[in-house]
Amino acid sequence: TTEIYTLSLHDALPISRQHIGTIKRIPHRRKYKMRKVKVAAVQMRCTRDVNANIANAEGLVRKAAADGAQIILLPELFERQYFCQERQYEYYEFAKPVEENDAVKHFAKVAEELKVVLPISFYEKDGKRLFNTVAILDADGTNLGIYRKTHIPDDHYYQEKFYFTPGDTGFKAFKTRYGTIGVGICWDQWFPETARFMAVKGAELLFYPTAIGSEPILSVDSMPHWRRCMQGHSASNLMPVIAANRVGLEEVTPCEANGNQKSALKFYGSSFITDGAGEVIQSMDRDSEGVITAEFDLDELERERFSWGLFRDRRPEMYHE
């Protein structure tokens, strides 16, 4: 935490002529705190090789950390290709309890070594239920807890209801070493309720790990719409949004187990970071792997939220169907 000072307007009050040169005024100083944090979004391709994907992700995390990033976001379900493009019962075996998941275990050590916060997306098994989950690894490698994806899509080649039970954790805010963060997962980003609940619970930054690309049935490029939704969440809650997406063409080979489905999704990347008013200040293209970063003063963002009065003027007792 850094402290800065600004001079009060009272410092400009006039003094009498006879005192000029004899009286040295002591400025009235107003103290402001600064809590600066640097965030990053990672954009990457995903193969069918889990170990290769984890290694690739680690390399990009290290690149972000070398640039000073303290909270680093990886894409949704980056351990594998997006298996929800097809339905295969054997893919249920990908799910593991949080303490056994390969990526969570691996990146707990990386987080501790680099002293960075890492929200890690993974396929979770909890008893007889399977979830699309994020584990929040603090800068000492400790798992601060999990969030389970609330909104589960079911569309052509985004067949997540086949694999995931709707999350039961509710929306959460996690107090990390570098600030309080909220994390929604992919389809959650289309719902303003997700962002608002995380903000009301105390989040200062909103993170969205994502796996989204082409719409094989609809003749539409959803990328601009996708971005505008999250820019709106940023503007409405007066806090930055960080979104990390994958890139690359992922194809499904027909087989008996998937009903001889043949399909492909081209993930369009376009990962981005907004400022506290929804303006995109860092972004990536649709094809490249890499890292983007941005630095924010969390205390200045908090002052902005108070000055706008949006949270003061909420009427939750009126918000019902």
C-alpha cells in the first residue's frame, strides 16, 4: 500500500502583505491510499494432451509473472480440448475431486513459487455429481475455495448439460493477497446477475475464464456481442473485467460412441481487459497465443464507485419477478 497526498484548496487562501516572506504556510494535506495490482489474461490453444496443455499454460503464466502480473487468468477447462463439443460417456472420467486434479495440484506449486494468484478452471467430481469449477489459488499456493458454474448452456456443440450439474456454491468473492476477486465461468458472463452479485459481495475485479468460438448453426459472429456483455458488467459495476479465451480449431472425429458426429469449433480468442468504466484497454486477436496485462489502483476504483452512487441507490427490495 502506497500513500499519496493532495493539497487542499485552503492552501490557496491569501495572506496579508506584511507577512509575505515571513510566514511559511504548512499545507493541509489529504491522504489517499493506493493499492495497485497488475492482472493478466492468458490466451492459448488446447490439445488432447493434458500434460502438454499444463506445460504450455505454465509457460504463459511465467511470462505474465515476469511482466509483473499478480493475478493471472487462464481459459476455461484448459487441460483439454473442449470435450463438450460431443457427447461421450467415457469423458465423465475426466472429472476429479479438487484435491486430485492435475492442474490444481500443479499450479498450487507455481502460485507459491511465483507469488501469484491463479484461478484454475477444471472438471470437478464431488461424489456422484460433476461440476464445471474454478479453484482460487492464492499467492502462497493455498486453495481459498471453489466456485461452481451456475449457468450451464446446452446448444449445438456446446453440450455442457450432458457433463455438468448446475453449480450450488452461489456467487462468491475471494479475498486474495492482492485484492478481492469474483470469478464467473464462461456462460455466466452473459448474465448481469453474476457480475452484480459478485460486486455486492465485495469483489473489486471480475474474472471470466472462457471457451467460446464459432456458432455452427447460427450465422453469426458472437465475438462483439460477447465482449459488449462484459463491458456492460464492468460499466454497471464500475470495476475492471478480465476475460481469457482459448484459440484454435478443434475437430470431432465420427465414431460409434458419439453417434457418428462430425463437427468443428473455431475458438476466437479475443481475450481482453477493461478499465473500471467498461472501456477495452487491452485485447488480443482471434488466433494468437499470448498474454495481456493491465495495472489498476483498487482504492481509486473504490472511490469512483462511491462517487457514482450506483450501489447506494440500488433497490434490491424492488427486484423481483
